Amino acid sequence: MRFKGCTTFVTGGAGFIGSAVVRHLLHDSYANVVNIDKLTYAANLDSLPGAAANMKYAFEKQCICDGLGLRRLFEKYQPDAVMNLAAESHVDRSIDGPGEFIQTNVVGTFTILQESLRHWRSLSGEKRKRFRFLHISTDEVFGSLGDDGFFVETTAYSPNSPYSASKASSDHLVRAWHHTYELPTMITNCSNNYGPYHFPEKLIPHMIIRGLAGESMPVYGDGKNIRDWLYVEDHAKALSLVLEHGIVGETYNVGGRNERTNLHVVERICDLLDEISPSPNGPHRNLINFVTDRPGHDRRYAIDASKLERELGWRAEENFETGIRKTVRWYVDNQPWWRAIAERGYTTKRIGLNR
């Protein structure tokens, strides 16, 4: 009975990956889950259908930069684990406004590390022994790969955007709090996630929604930038496995082994829309439009998840073809979810071109 009697904090639990983690823990474990989220523009409690009625779930609106607020929650719930997913995550937004990324991703991580350390030091016996702090990060901290090779856990950090630099900083803080203060931490670095409940500013949902509306589908540069795509529910399962069986002080890469160019991703979305929701105006590929590239756009990311697979037995259940079909179908069938976001004021105006 996984996590029975354990209380887990999930920061950023109303975000894309965080909500997938919350849904997974509530559905496939006995964990008591406390969702801690500031509810920024990208957070959405509608991504957690039925959670509010679950006796194992609690929601707390709280910024991770507020130490006193966090301390109150640690004292109230006495958690056995913290899964830190709270982050600003959109590269284009980090180009236009890096300050918010430094505040949340760096200062916020520092603050929750400090409060976790304070809490852990107050524990004793078995409860102290089993406490874990799992920090969820990104492959973007490693920079850009050439045509060959993969990111492994020992790859040197070389972040190229304000977003990836802020996440690299947070990773270093987590590692330092383990080695200096002995806080039992672990880190994961994942490849690009996709799937249901993804905020519309990211590539895949952005293209699906624009395609459904018959609007142009902008592809940055030549469209040949390569990403390794990971279905979000596979990622959530990996994170719970690391929390349960990972070794303190270790880092684990999580990737889908699904490298695709951005252009291929958009073309596959177009073909699926032609099949699932055909347009009277002809093939959706006609909507593809090449636009000015993002400043500092990394050329290729690819994750080697062998360590996670070998040591913890994790395997991605979805390949890109099965995952992207499920994702397109979900956005076609769940239009009220993303239309409500637009009605709250979100616009698809291009950002991230400031130099």
C-alpha cells in the first residue's frame, strides 16, 4: 500500500505537471496530498476534477517565497515528503520578464528548502528517517546538444535562457542543502512534457487550439529544433517512484526517448486534427507559418533515462505516437477547459522577442 499514512506536499500542484502528480497520487496511492499553489496565471484547479471531494486531499493557496506562510503549513500538516514543482516555466516569458523567474525559481526554492530543513530537524525517529525532499527540474539546465549524444545525470550545466538559468540555480541550491545540512534531497531532470491539462502557451496545446480555430500555426525558425517528448502521466509515475525508492542525494533523468523536430510535432498535430476534427477549409498543414526564431533557442535536447530505468524499474508507457493522439483527442473533447482560460483573459500574442 504505497505511501499509506504519509503526507506529501506538492508545490505547484495546480500547474501542468504538478496536477498530474496530484491526480496520480490520489488515484494510485494512499498518500495524503497537500496541494500548495500560488495560483498564478498558469495554475488551474479545474485540472484536478474530483480532488476537492477526496478526503486525502487538501489545497492551500500559498507562495513558496513566503517563509512564514510555509512554516504554518509545515506545522499544520507535518509532512513526510515535499515534491517541489512550483516554478515559472515558459522560456518566452523569461526572456521578457526574467525577474519573476529568479524570484520564484531561485528565491522560492531557497525558502522552501529552509522551511523543509527547519521541519526535518524538528523530527525524530522513523519520521525523520523517511522524510524526503524531491526537487523537479528540467533538461534545459544542460544547454544545447549537438547532433549526437544524450544528457546524462553527470552532464555539466550550461543554461542558455533566463528560465533554464533560474532552474539550474535552484538545482544547485537543493544539492548544496543536502551536502551542507544533510537534508535528504533528490533531484529529477525531465525532458519536454505534454498531455492533458497543458496550459495553452506551450507548443503542443498552442498548436492544437490554433488549428481547431483555423488560425495560423507559427513555427519558430526552420522548425528543426529537436526535443525529447515525455507524456505527463508517465512523468508523474516516475516522480512517485523516485520519491518512494530513490536514493538520497541522487539525481535521476526522466525522458521519453521520443526525439522529434518541432516541425514534425506540428505536422503530426495537423494530421491528427484532419482525422479527428477535419476543417472545411482543407488540410491543417496549410496553416503552418514559419516565424522569427526565439532568441537563444537551443537546438537539441535528448535525455538518457537509463539510470531511472535500470535502478528503479521505470518505463514510459506512451510513445510519441500514442501520446500525441491521446493529447489531441483530449483537447478536442475538452474544449470547455481551455476556452475558460481564454475567457479569463489569456491571449496568444507572441512574446519573448525582446533582446
